[in-house]
Amino acid sequence: MIEQPRIGRFTAPSDRDVVVLLLGMRINTLSAVRSWAPVVAGFRRMIREVAIDQDSGYLGHLVVRRLPRLVMSVQYWESAEQLYAYAADPGKQHRPMWTNFHRRAKRAGHHVGIWHETYLVPARSHENIYVDMPVLGLAGAIGSAPVDRRTNLAADRLRGNG
């Protein structure tokens, strides 16, 4: 499905803290489907799980693919505490997937790599502009509004007000 662009300049609010999680995998051996297919499936299960849990702190995500080897999810969370609580909960998808990944990697080799990066971004220290784009990224996670004098943070910095 191709999303239609929203014409104009939009921004997501910067008045709240946000946590940005980059979570990705790299297929090191394309023919080792048994090694990387469970990781792909696990990523999907985790996204579905947090997306339906209104109390998880998960706000939304964007998937970036650089086929055939690389897949990354840019995720937005309300707080680091909520993200870490999800990751550590043995009753959720992440803990068993992580344990299973390490078990498989020891047994089968290094056919797939995974990584994550977590960024804690305080309110009023992030900016985003979407020009003639479909709703995505942070705007897709927390909403957006047209850019105006009040929301044009780059213009404020250029004028020395930021």
C-alpha cells in the first residue's frame, strides 16, 4: 500500500520527552534461513504485542529496509522505564526471543546479527519537519500539526531565540 503524501509543512510536538529505539538485524548468510527467519518473526511479534498494549509506553514505529540483508525498526516510546520494563518482562515476547537468539547463535553460528540503540530525547530538544510526506516517524507516533510561527523551531534558532 502506497500512502499518499500530506501536502504542506508539518511538525510533531516537541513539548514531551521521547525515547527513540533503533532495533535492527543484518542477515550475514542469506542461505541460512533457519537462523534469520525466527528473528524476523520475533520482531513482528514484539511490535504487534506492544502496539496493542495501551500501557506499554510504545508510541509507534517506522520500518526501514535495505534489502536483502538489513532491516531496522525506528521505534518511539514514552519513557526509558517503560521500554526497559517491557524488555525485562519474562512474560512478554522480548525476553524469550533474546534467550532463543543467543541459544541459536551458539549452536548455528553467526548467520544473523542484531543491534539496538536507545536515545533519551528531552522535551524541546528535538525537531522534525515533514514536507509533502505521508504521516510517518515521530509524527505518526504522536501526531502532528502544520508548521507555523509557534512550531517553527529552526526559524527560532536562526533568529537567536532558541
